[in-house]
Amino acid sequence: MGGAHSVIVIAKEKFGSLFSKLKVKLKKMVFDQQFHEHQWQNDHANKHVFSAEYCKKVVNMQSKDDPPLPCMPCKSLLTNKAFKNAIQ
């Protein structure tokens, strides 16, 4: 998954502390925050990237020779600054 702040940044912003110094309960809160900030999901096995904003649709292919076109949430990743920085 990508596009979220690091746990270090979230811990500092939320609790004013180093992540490593937080108790387990607070670390879980930081992980939850990070999970909800993710903007895309990496499918390493199939070498695909999908938006974290699921369209929950299977996109029809134009023909069997062409790959399916991306849905709008996935297509919008191409204009996402954090995503563009990650793929360069």
C-alpha cells in the first residue's frame, strides 16, 4: 500500500512522540491512521497497482487482445503527486 504518511510522522503529529517510544495501544492507533491514509494498493504478484478507493467493479475488456481500461479511481492515481513521486 502506498501514499500514506510514515508511522514516524503520524506518531509525532498525533502524540508528539517517537513511534518506538509509544505503548502498544498507541502504536495500533498509528497503524490504523496509516491504513486509512493509503491511497493505492500494490499487487506485487501480478505487477498491478489499484486505487485504495475501490470501484468494486470488474471492468469489461474492449477485446480479448487488449487489456481492460482502468476505472476512474485507478486512473486518477496518474495525477496523484505522491503516486507520481513513488513511481519515478
